Amino acid sequence: MTTPAQLERLGEHLRKLRLLKSSERLEAMLQHAASLELPYAEFLEQVLGEEVAAKASKNIAMRTAMARFPFVKPLETFDFGYQPSIDSKQVQQLASCHFIEHGDNVVVLGPPGVGKTHLAVSLGMKAIEAGYRVLFTTAASLIEKLTKAHAEGKLEEKLKLYTAPRLLIIDEIGYLPIDRVGANLFFQLISRRYERGPMILTSNQSFGAWGEVFGDRVIATAILDRLLHHAVTMNIRGNSYRLKDKLKAGLVRPQDDSSTNPGGEI
């Protein structure tokens, strides 16, 4: 039997070692071990296993908050049946995060509402679970912050902010036009991360339209040259999730798969 004095001393030791989860559940764990007559090694393994799991969960929660995702949606909630143009095996392979180790980029193309951001966030969450630091931003927010930093003479500091995370996710390229200054700043960031920091990018525009998106075909070509050198491209040809119920009711017509071209010349 464990005496109250022993419980107090054990709890104090655990708190000093910052084994907080074990400290909270100490008495219950001791009672459980005694009832099952667990061997000492098995009991110790149980205590340390719960502590490791608690710390891992806390670290994942912290890195998820730091990533600044617009929402948290795990990959398991993605409806591949609704978007048959997506190769689910390819996505599961990406979820292993080998692309991060290899320094590959992932580019997801498709019309609005087909799940591009969901996929990007879900893969970002897998990266966090694998121990990587991730940062999410929209293209518009990124350009705005880089432009402001450039005007204030703090560009180098801001570029370091976006080059530091192991994985950078840039969402919604092409939803808003980018002026020449913004295009040049975007190119500087891409050059900083080239072959060193993998990225996930989403866009509603085919590569052939990026010259118009960035307002300069030369800059767009230079950006794509670096992005696609080591990259996996997924093109989603399907209907918007936001129109799912209306499609079922026959209120809107389905998207024509042949209308979306992922490539094309600049």
C-alpha cells in the first residue's frame, strides 16, 4: 500500500521533473497497477508512455496554433468520392511527408470550392504531426505584408519569417491581382526557399494564366521555373462543395471536367 507521505513525495518528484500528466493521475495509476499486479517495468512503461503521449499532444496543439490555419480539418474528413479527379493514393503518399524531406513542392490547382484549401491544411496538419514547423498564409496577405515591410525597410526581417518554417503553405494564388512590386517580392521569397524549403501552393488559375496573375510574364516564368523544378501538381476537376446540395437538387449544372487545364504556356 502507498502511504499518503509517499504519494506526496512521488507527486513532488513528478512536478519537479515536469511530468505533469503523471502527477495529475498518480493515485489512479497506482491503484490500477496494484489491482492488476503489474510488474514494475510494465508500470513504469505505462507511466512514461502516457507522459510522452501527453507532451506530444501538447506540442502538436502548440505548432497547430502557430501555423495560423484558417480552420482545422484532418485529411480523414476529405470526401474523395465527391472529387474523383483526385488520386487518393497520391494524397496519402503526400501525407507521409516524404515530399518535405525531398524538398518537393505541392501545387494544387482547381476552381473555387473544390477543396484545395482543405487539402493544403490537412497536409499541413500531417506535417505538424510528423514534427515539422508549418506556416499558412494566403497569397494576398503574404504580398500585403511583404509590401509593407519593403516600404518600412524591414523586408529582410519579414522574408526570414516566411523562410524559417520547414513547410510554407500559400493559399489562393490568383484570386486577387498582384502588381509588379508584389510580384518581385513574391519572387524573392520563392528564390529564398528554392530547393531548401518545400511549399504547398493552391491556385484557381492554370499555370498559363500566371503571367496575368503576376502582371509580368517574365517574373511568372521565373517563379514557375523554381516552383516546378521539384514539384507534385494536382489538378482538381470537379464541383464546388458549397454547391453540393444544390447539385443534388438539380438547381445547378455540374462542372464540365474538360474545361479545366492545369498546364499551358505562360
